[in-house]
Amino acid sequence: MAKRKKRAVKRRVNRVGTIQKTENSGARRFGLIIKNLVLFLVLSLGSILLHNLVTNEFLNNLFYVLAIVMGTVAFAFLILLMIFFALRLMRK
């Protein structure tokens, strides 16, 4: 007797990690922007303070560069916050 070929079973794969939009996603993003803005402002101000207190030339330059970088990132988060508010106002 000849053997019959078995058909391959087709299975659907359900995605477990699908991203679902929730109503609180805007509030979570707003909180995240605020936290990062405050964090980088504190880091920038701390670097400026250490820049003024340290007498070593290398550390003085290092804290100056860190203050510029952290201030730039904080400014970027400030712009992002303003865009977030503008989009929220346009949606209403």
C-alpha cells in the first residue's frame, strides 16, 4: 500500500506583544517629557555649579562641556514640551 502524504497544518500566530493605544498615552508622554526636562536641567545646573567651583583646568573644561551638552538636551525637551502643548491645543 502506498503511503499518503500528510498536509502541513497551517497555524495562525497571534502576536502577543501588540501595542495598543490607550487613552493615557498622552499623559504618560507628558510625564516622561517633564521628568526628563527636570533631570537634564538639574544636571546642567549642577555642571555649571561645578564648573564655577573647580580650580583644576581639565575638570573646569569638562564641566563646561557637560553643562553645554546637558543644557542643549534640556532645551530640546523644552521644545518637545511646547510642541506637545501645541498639538494638544490643536486637537481640541
